[in-house]
Amino acid sequence: MKRFYKSVSVAAADGGYQIHLDGRPVRTPSKALLVVPAKALAEAIAHEWDAQVETIEPAAMPLTRHANTVLDRVTPQRAMVTDEISRYGESDLVCYRAEWPTDLAERQATSWDPLIDWARRRYDVNLCTVQGIMHRPQAEDALQRLTQAVEALEDWQLAPLHTITTITGSLVIGLALLEGEVSPQAAFEAGQLDELYQVEKWGEDALAQKARETRRVDLLSAAKFLELLRAA
């Protein structure tokens, strides 16, 4: 789509802030008014629109995409979204460890054990770890507490958390990043630990590298979205 507007601005509105194009409010793909709760987030989204040159490139507007997701998907389908996120706790990446090679198992323990310890302190959950990939159910009370943690979040937090959890395969990593326990880069590396280990051992595949970089950018943009929300 060609850029059809000249000016981009931010305006106060009921419930937060709107982004205006030539004085007209932006709407989501489902035609809802794009109103965000934090001025810093609105300004960052406005910058995405202003940075478009001759054509509008949605791939270059991740913050806009997250905001659209909140209004068009999370709010009208909140229960489904919280369930999708919570289910990652049933088979969380950080709970499944390699039996061999030993240096990979040691690296997993170094990266993931502190996250499990944090979840124990933060949510009073005892997550069991297993060697291998065979599924082992977690205790119901642990899953219930993790679900309650997700359900307590605001709609605006759920969209980026969904992205982070999906990319890392871990609800624990997602919650740790959301609460500032780990940095975005550390969260990404924890979620991609096995793949990065294989790259070190066997070399890089160009297509795999490109896909991983796309995931990294998506995770960092989700983390930025959360940061801008906190700046309200």
C-alpha cells in the first residue's frame, strides 16, 4: 500500500492515546479505533507510521502489529488467549533436559535452573525437570498458579507475552522477561539454547540463521512493547 498521508501525530483520547494520520485516527484491521494506554507507546507507534516512505510495510511496524492484536484478538477472545499462553507451562522448555552430551546438559542447567528457582520464589511453584523429551505432567497446583499469573495480566501485556512464549517455548521465560527478571537478549538465548549449541558444533545454515534472526527481532519488539507500557 502506498503511503497516503503526510503528517503523523498523537492525540489524547478516552482510554489513552490515538495515532492520527493527517488528523484522522488510525483504525485496526477490524476497524476498531487504535487507542493505546501509554503515551510512550503511542509515540513509538506514531514513529513507525512516520518512518514509512513511499509504501507502508507492515513488517517494519511490529509495535503497531502488537497493538492491533490486543484490540482485534486478545480483548474479544481473552479466555482463549490466556489458555494458549498458560498451556506452555504443561511442557515448558526449561523443564526438558538433554541426557547427552554432557556439556549441553550443563549449559541447560546453568541457563534454566535460575529461571525455575525464580518461578518457585515468585509463584510458589515446584516444576519438575526430566531428561529427554518424553512428556511428564507437572503438578496441578503448579499449573494452576502459573495460569492465575497469566490471567492476572492486562490485555496489553498478553499480546507480547504470547509472542515471547511462542518463540521461546517457555511460559517461565516469558513471565521472567515480562517481570524484568531477565533481559530480552538473555530470554532469547535461553529459548534458543539448543539450536545455538548445534550451530556451535556443526556450523550455521543460512535459512536457519535467517529464521532465527526473525524470531529474535520479533521477541525484542515484544519486549519493547512491554517496556513502553511500563513507561506510562
